[in-house]
Amino acid sequence: MIKEQIQQLSKDIFNDTVATRRHLHAHPELSFNEVETSAYVAGRLEALGLQYQRMADNGLVALIKGDKPSDKVVALRADMDALPITEANDVPYKSQNVGVMHACGHDAHTSSLLGTARILTDLKSQFGGTVKLIFQPAEEKLPGGASLMIKEGVLENPKPQAVLGQHVMPLIEAGKVGFRAGKYMASTDELYVTVRGKGGHGAQPQQNIDPVIITAHILTALQTIISRFADPKSPSVLSFGKVIANGATNVIPNEVYLEGTFRTMDENWRNDAHIKMKKMAEGIAESMGGTCEFNIMRGYPFLINEEKLTIATRGHAEDYLGKENVLDLDIWMAAEDFAYYSQVADSCFYRLGTRNESRGITSSVHTPTFDVEEDAFKISTGLMAYLAVKQLGN
């Protein structure tokens, strides 16, 4: 049976997958700068006898064609970029690039997909159809590598009937995975706001137009966009994490600068909210004698896991791992540029458990102490290979 063959190959390559992950973890590169990472992946593909095509500068696409007749195609995606974080872990594979770290598990995604490629290459006489491998740059930075690769034709020639993505999850124990059909992750927009008034002495407010007070009113009022305009059945989040008013105890500044994020799972409401936020902030500032420059940098769309595909994929995961090791996921208001694939193709984005409390591997992604329990690779490579061949109808 092909399942047993995949499981055995997954065990056979486990140590190599761990070594690959450690190499990538020690040599992280920021978004749009994954030059050495891309070269490393290319070398591994060449070693498997796979031809590849470059896209979006550092992205790579390769095909594994099964020997049995079939015109079905499935795409498997892994991202490759790291984050501008200084690693705090004391491990042999600690980042050698100071200030850059694989703090979101993209090293795990890439090494796992390379392992999956190795398994599928070894077993290509056992299945029919084509597996398209997508090694994607720049998930962490707008406009997102996924959008660029799609524009350059990654989902064409051949066109996949499904796109699968795997992402680490430190909230789930290693050895388990999670799925959610339907809407899963939020869209994300970056907000850059400047409120201008007229600064002066804090003891003479009547001679000033206080941008701090204007900003306070704007921040409070903008939350009504969520509480009084958004459908309460559809999640929305509006948060401002940076507010800079460079005055002093007795100095009112000329302006206040803000940065925030807006997230939701409804594209129509997203567009409507953009208009309402901008109009409200500008109106409040004008009514108080100031001005407001409200800039919205549109980010990734919301991520939706196609219902039938996800239900079927979950079933295959239960067959491979056992029902007790496949969990339900809740809605996640973080964002992911895999969403671009999900907006134009049937897609399934699932979570790979990487937690091990006994070893203290519990830190969240995007933190200096993030790490993964490497036992997760005992299932990650084989599971994705099995999901691919099952999606191809084998």
C-alpha cells in the first residue's frame, strides 16, 4: 500500500529533514532577499533530478510527474523568508545572521516540502498525476510573494485543481495537525495616520490646536466602526499599536503619528470600512480645527479553505495519522499570503503541531524564543505526500 510506503520513507529521511531544517534555520534571509535559501533549495531539487523554474526572483517551481496516466494536478506550497528578529535561543542551529530569524517556521515548511519532494520522487511509479512544488519568497512582507508568483503564472501550465499549504502551530502538540473548512484567517490592512494641529505651550491651550486631544477622539470613535457598523457575526479587528506625540509635559506637539491594523473576513465590508474609517477620522479632525492624513496600505485578503477539499483532505489526514491526531481549528485573525491562492483556486491550509511542553518548546511565532519540536518532521513530510497522492485520485 502506498500509505505504508510513504510512512516508511518519511522515517527513512527524518534525520536528513532535520538537518535541512537546521541549515535553513541557521542561515535565515529576509523577505525578497532569499538568495542563498533559493540557491540551496535549487540544489536540492537538482539532486532529485527535478527541473525548476524561477518566479518572483527567488521563488522556485518544480513538477513531479507520476508514471501512471492522469491529467490531475495538485500544488504544494512552502514559504522561505525569515523575520527581522534577533534569536534568543541557545541552540546549535541558532541564526548566524544577527537580527534575522526564522521565527515563523518557514525553515520548517521548506525543509518539510523538500522531504515531501524526495518521497514523491521515489514513489512516482506508484501514482498518476502531477505534483507542482511551490517554494515561495516573501510571505512576511507586502505585497506578498504569493501575489507575485500568481501574477507570473504559478497556477498555470499546468493548472492545479487544488493548492495545499502547511504551517507550523506552536499551540498544537507535535504529532498532531489541525484543519478548518471555510473562512480561516483574516485579511490585513496597515493603517498610517498623521493628525496635525498647532503646537504650543501646554499652559496656553487656547492658543493651540491640540492634535493629542484630536487623536484621542479619533481613536475612541474609530472603535465604533467595529461595534456599531460591522456585522457582529463576521469577525473584525481594529487595533493601533503605535502612537507618537513628541511633546513634553508642557509642550503640545504639532502632530501625532499613528500606526495600526484592520482585519476582517468579508471583502465587501473591508472596502466599506476603509471608507468609513477615513471619513470619520478626517471629519473629527476638521471639526476640531485640525487635519488628518489617513493612509491605508491594503494587505492580504482573507484566507478561505474550500469546504469539500478541506473535508476530504482532513479525512485523508485522519487515515494517515489516526482521528485522534487531527484537530479542529478555530478562526485565526492573523493573516497569511497563502490567502491569495485561496481566492483564485480551491485551497486547503492546515496546521502542523510543533509544541513540546516537556522541552519548553511553547513560544509563539514571531518571538525571539520560537522553535519547533523536530519530531513534527516524523509526520510532516509523509502527510503532505499522502495528501497529494490522494488528491490526485490514487
